[in-house]
Amino acid sequence: MPRLLVTVCLLLASLGAFAQLRLPALIADNMVLQQNATVKLWGWASPGEKIKVRVPWSNRVDSVVTSRDATWGLSVQTPAAGGPYTITIQGNTSIELKNVLIGEVWVCSGQSNMEWSGNHGLKDIKAELPVCADNNIRFFHVPKSTSPYPQDDVKAKWAACDSNVLKSFSAVAYFFGKTLKKNLNVPIGLINTSWGGTAAEVWTPAEAVEKDATLKAAAAKLTPSNHWPYHPGYSYNAMIYPLIQFRIAGSIWYQGESNVGTASTYTQLFNTMIGEWRKAWGYDFPFYYVQIAPYRYGPGINGALLREAQTATLKYPRTGMAVITDLVDDTTNIHPQNKHDVGLRLANWALGDTYGKTGLVYKSPVYERMEQQKGKIVVYFTNAEGGLKTSGGKPALFFIAGADKKFVPADVKLDGNKAIVSAKTVKQPEAVRFSFTNSGIGNVFNAAGLPLNPFRTDSWAE
């Protein structure tokens, strides 16, 4: 073949490849789009190429011209939950997106306790496998990846829930989604993007960490590992940023164990991360998270301090925290086996707080204030309607101290939404602590059976 003809053929082939209409992994068969929302569809094509989008729930044909950098995107309004639908996207070539559902979409992220699946031997998932098949629950599992720069796509695909897919999917996310599906009776889309061992810094844009001296100094203390990234922003760039154009209802999060060494700065870091995610998506979606479980982290009270830092984030708008101190039966295992109730508690936060389900108690009792009285301290709690109770025996793990800062076991009387705390050896009490250790498992609950959040009334050093 003459050299000129070969060159022309190669040029035509390259132009044909460049002109191919292409979509990100999220915009695909089996996806779930957020209901009653303005959602974005986007992709790549030749510069100047006109892209038309037809959705079956509307008579409109929306169109956009591909930009000079070969990207295009347009927004469509979704109806109430339903489907399956087929969406047609047409340029020089055409793509049909089949089996598309409209429902509620949630991002599920964090470290290993969010990542943990049936492949890790979880009994509650093993019991689900024979009965889990549900075409109205869809999974999108983002693979572990890192990048020093923001990425525009991931290698993953949507799949309907069945035993084969579920066994490698986040157990917490599944039970969360299953509970939403049961109560809302709409399709549920779950995007799992998690990585065991990761600190919150790697899920936060690097510039947000590096421009703040406190966060930058804390990030420098992270211990390098051969099993997960530790550079700020690396997981965000590869596993969160590619998702930000996709409309979601909210996010759930289970992480914190890898930040116990820098607990004093975790509230600031966590608030920053949530704020950066919301800024990237362009709206203040709800963010519900799991407080880390009791675990023997070693000397000191870094685990308790991290839980305290997580509690402080409840002051950040549109957040909620699932307390799980009662769901642990082995404080030497950093991965509590009960993921069912963790997912349920997160789902109850969403049902009550996001979806407005009434009559549902989903908030654990939390320390509000204290009053010093003669020889005792009265501690008041929020979310204690119906009064506080124990799971058996006297209230445990309450400690009281005077000005000497020496805590001793306390006598406690529960009275409605308050606890009256004293000790014979502390004549002038100054402070109370409850379950404020790394591995303490308290026995105090509200009337709905949700555990009392660990707390301290002081701000003393350990």
C-alpha cells in the first residue's frame, strides 16, 4: 500500500476514534438517577458535535454542542421514582442507556468498616445472600485508586443487587440501602467508594489541607503504609472527584480509626472535608456518619478523644452521627461484626432527618450541660425523651472528680433526661465522665434503645 494512502487511512481512523461519543462509567445501563431533581448527563465527543438527549418521561429533546476540549454536559429534570427507562443520547453515533431507574442515590465512603463485605466473613451478609436479590437496589463499586490530580472517570459499572454482587459490596451500605428501600418504596442507588486504613486527609482536597497550618501539621504525622495512601487528596482525586457531577441525595461515612493519633484536629479536618465535598457537588447534601466503636487502641484515651471530636461535628449543618458503643462484643477487634444495625441506624438518620419520617427515634442521647450541687453533679442530656434506662444493673462507667482531677467510680441515679452523679470520696465534684476510655462499653440508653453517647464535662488533659 502506498505510504500516502496508509497515512490517510491512519488519519481517518484516528479521527473516527476521536469522534466516538463516550460516557463516564456512572452514566450507564442499570444506573439510578436521583428523583425529582435536576441531574446532569455528560461525556465526551468531537468538538462542535451536537449531542441530543431524549428521556422517556418527557417530550423534550435537549441538546448541547460539544466544547473545544471535547466535553459536553446538559441537565435534565427527573420525575418521581420509577422505571425502568431507556435514555437515548445521540451525536454522530448513538448510545442507549437501558434499565435506568429513578430513585434515591447515596455515596457511601470511609475506611475498612465501610469497605467490609461478605468476603470478610460477615455473618449478617452470609444470611442475606439467599434472599438479597432485588432489582430495585443498585450498586456502583468504585475501585481503589489514587491520583495527585483530580480525575474525570472511574472504572466501575452499575449492577443490580444479587448474591454474587453483594458478597463483595459494603455491608453497611447494603443494610442502609435495604432499609431505605423498605421504608421509602423507591429504587435505591448506592455508590461505594471506600478504602481500609485511610485517614480522612486522603479524602479531603489537598489544597484544603495544605493551606491550613493546623491541618498540614497533622497530616505530616500520618504514618506511611504499604497498604493504603496517606498523601492528602489522593483518594479524593481518584475516588470522589469523578462522582461530583452525579446528583446524589446524600452521603454516609464510617471512618476515624486511622485518625486517633491526631484526634485534637479531627473536628476541624472532618468539617473541612464535608464542606469541600458539598462545595464540589454544589449543594449542602446531608452527611451521616458512624462514631468509631470501642477498641483497645493502647495507652491513653485517643479513641475517646476521637469520638469526642466526631461528636463535635454534630454542630456542623445537616450532619448526624450513629453511636454504636453497644454493637461491640470484642474490643480487640477493630472491625465490629454487626454491620446490620450500623446500616440501620444510619438509615434511620436519613429517614427521620432527610425524608421526614415521623415517630422515629434515631438520635442517641448526648450530653447537654451540667449543674454543680452540694456534693453532686446533675448532668442533662438531649434526645432522652421517655427517660434514660440501663440494659441491666446500675449505670456503669460513670466517673467523677474534684479539683484534684482524680476520677473515681461514681454513684448514679437516672431521672428522666438527667443523671445525678456523686461519690462519697468527692466532696466538691468538678467534673463527670461517662465511658470516656478507648474501649468502654456503657449500659445506658434512651427509651428507644439507643446508647448514651460517651462524654466528659471537663476539658482537662488526659
